[in-house]
Amino acid sequence: MTLPVGVLVMAYGTASGPEDIERYYTDIRGGRAPSPEHLAELRDRYAAIGNVFPLLDTTRAQAAGLVDRLNGEGTTYRAYLGMKHSAPSISEAVTRMRDDGIERAVGIVMAPHWSGMSVDTYVERVRGAADELGGGPTFSFVRSYHDHPSFVKFLATRVSEALENLTPTDRSGAMVLFTAHSLPTRVLDDGSLRCKTCDCVASCRYRDGLQETADLVAETIGLGSYGIAWQSAGRTVDPWWGPPVEESILEAAAMGHRAVVVCSAGFVADHLEILYDLDIEAKAVAEGAGIPFVRTRMPNADPEYLDVLAEVVRDHLAEAREA
């Protein structure tokens, strides 16, 4: 009997409820607790979205739906869930895979774009867990799928859907902004910025990946006015990738655009960065500028998105077999 192939689906993690917010953000900050003022602000933000914490359930549904689609093609797949900053941890997932006798596995992070701060840190945790166990499955990893034709088609459909929520006049004058989570940079001697997560100078693979996604979607549906922007920057002394989405909204209004559509292409689930940063903060900025704001629906566990994930993994495994 052929052993199943493990599919390790990984995501950032989440607080489990209001009482877990301090623990969660302390873990994100490498063991440094947020200040009382910052903690109070975080709690207020969660309260503003109804104290919902859907990421764990959403990621579990994504993992289950992905494996459902992979199975039935001559190979059996088994889903495992690993979170970076909450339970079940990546280390726990790798241990379960070893205990279940999994010998081959593929890992995929619920983030379409590669960055050293995101995808590579998950890979490092998987390998570190395997080293601590003294063995475990042989892994390959999906590094990115920001330009996969199925993902581009999926986003194009979502952008078209969002545009249909505008009046014909507003739609014709809308600016579409493709966003992702900002990352910290450092200033070089010549005043330019270098992403802290890679050795880029002239360009940044993460930033360029978001731009490529935007260009491909725009080409697919014939967008005339679009751009990229960044959201949810952290609180550090270092600059983060910009422009912030709020500034881009104000600029769009100043340029005479009649509406703004935000496609948060770097995220694949509803959580605080969507439900608060976009639905409350960014929307308020647009309303203050006197223009309508709409965003694309998040992928979550939508069957169409699960079909995309399955195709991404199939293509990755096929390439791995040929290598």
C-alpha cells in the first residue's frame, strides 16, 4: 500500500479570542509584549470588527478543501495544519506527520507572494522541526504562486465583480489598487531602500511580485487605471514599503478618480488586516475624500480558490518529479 503524501498548509496564526491578544502579539514581537497603549488599541480594533478571529477555521477549511481536490488521482493526500504564531504550531504538525508515517510531503504557505520574511521563515521552521526530530518527511515547498494563470484568473474575476458594485459612471473612473502587507526596509547610503527580507538593491522580489500580479490581472480584464499599494505596516523605527494604501486612496481622489477598488492580492483570508485595516480605516479615508470604496471578496475557502490551490500544488509536484 502506498503511503499518503502529506500536505502541510501553513498560515501566520491568530489570537483565539480577546483574552489571547496579548499572548499572540507578544509572540509576533519575538517575546516582547506590546505596550499597554498598543495593546488597548489592538483590543479596540478587534472589538470594532466584532471580536471575530476567523483565520484558524478558514485555514483548516482551506487545507481540507485542497486535499479533497488532490485525492482521487491515484495518490492519497493527507492534510496537516501548521500556524506560525498560534496552535497548532508548525513543529506540532511536522511531529504528527512523522508519527503518522508520512515520508513525502509538500508545504504551502497561505501567501501568494514570496518574501524572505514570510515564505522562507515557514520553510526554516519546518526544517528546524525535522532536525529536532532527527528525521521526518522529505519536503518540497510551493514558494509562490502570484503569477499562476489560475490565480490571476481568479483575482481578475473578483476585481470584475467588485467593479460591478459601482455605478457605471463611478466604474468608468475607478482606480484599482492591488495591495499586500508592507514589509520593513532599511535606507542605503544613496538614500534608496532595501527590503530587509532579501538582498535586493535595484528591485525587490516581493514588491515586484505584487506588481506582476497587478499587471497580469489588469491585462486580463483591460484595466486602465491601477497601481500597487501597501497596507498594515508595523510600528518600527525603520521605513516600510510604501505608498500606504491610505495615501494612494487620497492620491486617486486628488487625480479625479471617481472610486477606489482595493484587491488585497497578498492576503487569502479575512482577518484583522482586512476587516479593520481595509473595511474600516481605508474605507473611512475614501469616504473622507468623497469617493466610493469597495474591495474584492477574500478567497477564504471559496471552492473556486480551492480549485486554484489544487492546481498550484499539482503543478508544483509535477515540476518536482521532473527535476
